[in-house]
Amino acid sequence: MAGRLYICATPIGNLEDITFRAVETLKQVQLIAAEDTRHSGTLLSRYGIHTPVTSYHEHNRYEKAEVLLERLRAGDDIALITDAGTPVISDPGEVIVKLARKEGIEVLTLPGPCALIAALSVSGIAGRRFCFEGFLPADNVERRAVLEELKTEPRTVILYEAPHHLKSTLQELYRTLGDRQIALCRELTKLHEEAAVMTLSEAAALYGETEPKGEFVLVIEGRSREQAAAETAAKWESVSLTEHLQHYLEEGLSQKEAMKQMAKDRGVTKRDIYNELQRQKEREGEA
């Protein structure tokens, strides 16, 4: 009978932020797969956990996954842990989870700390709807593409960033997204925990002069409906009403539907659109 794979969340800073269930499970499984065995050793030692540990990280995630699958097939229970927080979230754990599920091996979650949720909870920025991007791509083309997507994202955006990249990332965010609210959360649950809320322009200026320390979680306000409406209206300002109407007629909308969409685009009423189109026709007739 196959073993079970436990996805076990561990503290992101304060070692007391681990559940009783997680501690007991880590003691009872036959093997712990850890992102960094030395880093995890501090936690395991703290709670008297003497279970054998093997490394499972970004650089061996495919070949090591096969080794772990063999152990699971043989009936061993394995706990997967990351350096901090919940495995699979910006973490190579998704490889072994996918493979285990494909083979019908039971995968169980031991929920607990997660940096992105911790940051969102203290940010004061809307938490009803959000998207998580992890670390922005290192490749400049991919990075610009992601930032352009985020420009129109109405949900709260959450990113991870390392201190040595923070300055340039904040400048890019400000240039692309405009001046929105941002919460810069660092060293969460640790001695020097901080969650500073300001505008993107203020953040870019602050860290243009101050050397950032610690890993950051960035919680950024999504594009508001007002901002979206203003940007759409500005886009159509230079287009005549006749051209605007023709655009939607060519897309297959009826004249009534087209005028309704035009009014929405320009931030006016449908009556305003109708009256102005009528005046244009009269002027053309007089000419």
C-alpha cells in the first residue's frame, strides 16, 4: 500500500508558529524532504524531531522527485517542507505533488504560515480579491510583459522581492502602474517585522536613498474602476464619434449597443452620444 505525501507548512520567522499537528506528523513520517536540510535542522532540533531528512530543491526537483516517488510507492509516508512557509507557493514542491497525484498517491495538507497571506492581512489593502505573482521574471522581456498585464489588474497584486532588486522593481512598478498604494512588508514574524504603507512614488524615492534589508512581500493596490474609466475615456478622446461608432458597428454590435458602449467608454450618457451624433449629421447636411 502506497504511503502518503504531507505538504507541511513551517514558520516564516518565529519558530513558535508551527501547529501541533505539523510537529507530530514530522515525527511520525519515515522521511522529510526539505528545501535546505541545514536551514530546516534548526526547526527540527527545536522540537526534538529526529526523522531522516533529504534535500529537495530547485536544482534537483525532477530527479529527486523520482526517488521520493519510489519511497511513496513502497509505503513510506513523506513530509515535504520548504525553507519557510507553505510548500509549492513559489517553491519547487509542485513537481512532486503533480507526480504523486498522477499516480493516485494521497496528498494531504498541513496548513500554516504563508508569507503572502501574512502580508495581505496586515497591509490594510483590499483582501477580498487578489492575485499572487511571486517573484517577477528575471528575463527583461518576460518581466515587461507581466508588468503590462498587472497594469490593468483590478485585484490587489502580491509580489515577492529580494532586497538587492527592490529599488529597481519599485521604479518599474511606479513607471508602469502609476502612483498606487503599496504595503512593503519585511521580516514578517521576526524581531524587526515591518509593514510600511505608502504610495509607489514614495516607496521608489525612499528606497532610492535607503538600503533595503530583509526579504520583502509587496502588496499593491489594484487598478480602481475610476482609474480604468479615466484611462478608457482618455483613449477615445482623440477619436471622433463617427469613427468610434464605426469601430463597434464593424465588431458586429447594433447601433443601439454601439452607442451604449461608446457612452461607457467616454464616461457620458447614451443620450449625450445620440444628441452629438445628431448634431454632427445636421452639420454635415448643412455643408
